[in-house]
Amino acid sequence: MTDRLGFGSKLSARAAAAAAALLAASSGFAAVYVTLGRPDNAAQAPLAVPVAEPGAAAEPTGVARPGAMAAFVARKDPEALPEIRFQDADGRDRTLADWHGKVVLLNLWATWCLPCRKEMPALDRLQASLGSDAFQVVAISVDRTGVPGAKKFLEETKTQHLALYADPTARLTSTLRVAGLPATLLIDKDGREVGRLLGPAEWDGEEAKRLIQSAIR
């Protein structure tokens, strides 16, 4: 009986490992960002890997780009986004409509997210380089610490060019169907999603800038 149980346990472990490997391979970036389900986002359902969006086609809607933007998945056609609300540094409500006419790189992050901390300086440099009347990085903290926590984080990461925005309800992740952090959406001048990237990226790199500039044009 002991041998049988041991053999069965080995088979179960191998099967679980194979399933995990398959999920990681199919997602392409399951291990490079922090999945949700932490205590400060208790209202969000925990998800282990990126999942298909409700109502999405069975086939991918875009193609993965090579190089630094390999994880960026473009939509076949820009898609309208649901209305989202968040706060600025003064606690005032903001929506994406405030940036109508601009291309926006919408980044969701959290103070407890180490990949977000690593990525933030690149977003800051991107805003310094390309920020204009035509483009802006809108980075929003989505944890319960709200504006005070976001302010401390930006000070710690020596962020100088990004405005402070926060969603203390942490509802943006479910509204935008984001499984983990950081998550970044490229949004066109009409407020429609062009594509998204889950996980940290070199947003101040040449490939990222070419991607953004193509959206601006």
C-alpha cells in the first residue's frame, strides 16, 4: 500500500508540474509579474495566470511583437474601454475622458509590487522624453494605501515626471480585466485600447517609443 501511494503521489506531482509548465508556456509571461489576490486587494478574485477576457475571441486578437515589446499584445481593432474613475494627488475624481485627444499609456501598479518598483523609473523617463500635448503616461496605484501610499512610493523611486494617481478601491484591475501587476494599456486618442502588456517592460527603450509614436501618428 505504501509503494502504491508513493507511486501515485509521484504521478500526481509530475502531472501538476506538467500542467504548470503548460500554463506558463501558453501565457508567455506568467512569471514576470505579480498576480493579484493579496490582502490589500481582497475584493479582487485571485488569479494565477493571465486569462482570456470575457467576450474575447478564442483566437488571439493581436500578435506578440519581437524584442523588448515581445509581451505586448495588440488588438486587431481598437476596443472601447469601460468608464474608470480614480483620484489625483488632491483627491479629485478623474476619468480617461480627461485625456481625450491624447494617446495614453495607462499603467496599473501597487506599492507592494516589486516589479512595479523596478519598472517605474523607465515610465518616468518615458514621460520626460515623449510627454506632450499628444501623449502622456498615466500611472495609477491600485492598492488600499491610496494617495498617501502612492506619494511615498513615488518619492522612494525618485519619480519626477509622472503625476500621482490612485484608486484606493482597487477596482480598476477587475474593471479592466487585469490579472496581475504591473499592467500597461496603450490607449488611442479616442480612449480605445490599442493593446496591452502584462509585466514590467523597458518603456523608455526604442521599441517602446516606436510603438507609442505609431499610435500618436
